[in-house]
Amino acid sequence: PQSTEISEENNMIVTCYFSGAPPPWVTWRKNGEILKPISDDGRVKVLASNDGLNSNLVIMDAHKSDNGNYTCQGRNSEGFTAAGFLPIKIGFNPDTGGVKNGTNSSSPGLIFTLPVLFLWLLLV
């Protein structure tokens, strides 16, 4: 997929939607490494929604160290998996106010939906 680029110090939310039986659990990774629920500096958070149907990756005050390939992976107890992938680049583009992405708004607080929907149905 095309990289999503935002300027430093902006905020970003990436959402994964999921549903299934048995219900999946979701893991977020950056460059293959599992992300903690809250990063050591508190800027990067992995949050489940109140309804339990999506998971959000929140990057606050983006730094160049946030560059990387992010993956949202769902897995259920039966071993079925699905994943969505989003390369993120942190940079500066003065021609667009610091934001460059072909299909999304150039708002300082960006919200993206990862193009993956986890659906499982296990018939017993």
C-alpha cells in the first residue's frame, strides 16, 4: 500500500474493525514488533473501542521515530487470522501544510480506517 505521510507534531488515529465467532483479539505491530498498550513516553496508544468492535492505534505528537510499517492482526481461538498493513512516514511537506496523502483529508488530526475487516464464523 501507499505510505501515509503526516508532518511531525500532528496526531493520527488508525482504526481496525473486527467481528467474529469466536471473537478475535487484536495485536498491533510496528515493523513486526508488538506494540505496548501505551508507549513509554505515552504518545502511542493501542485502544479497544467501548463496543468491542474495533481497535485504534493513536499516535500523538508524531515524531520521526514513529516512521514504520504498522500492522493490525486479528486472531481467534480457532487459529484464524487476518491482518491489515499501513506504512506511515513522518515528515514535512510545506506545499500541503505538512500533510500528504492521496485519498485522505489534510486535517492536522488525521483519522484513517485500515482497509481490513475481520469476520469469522465458526459452525460447530
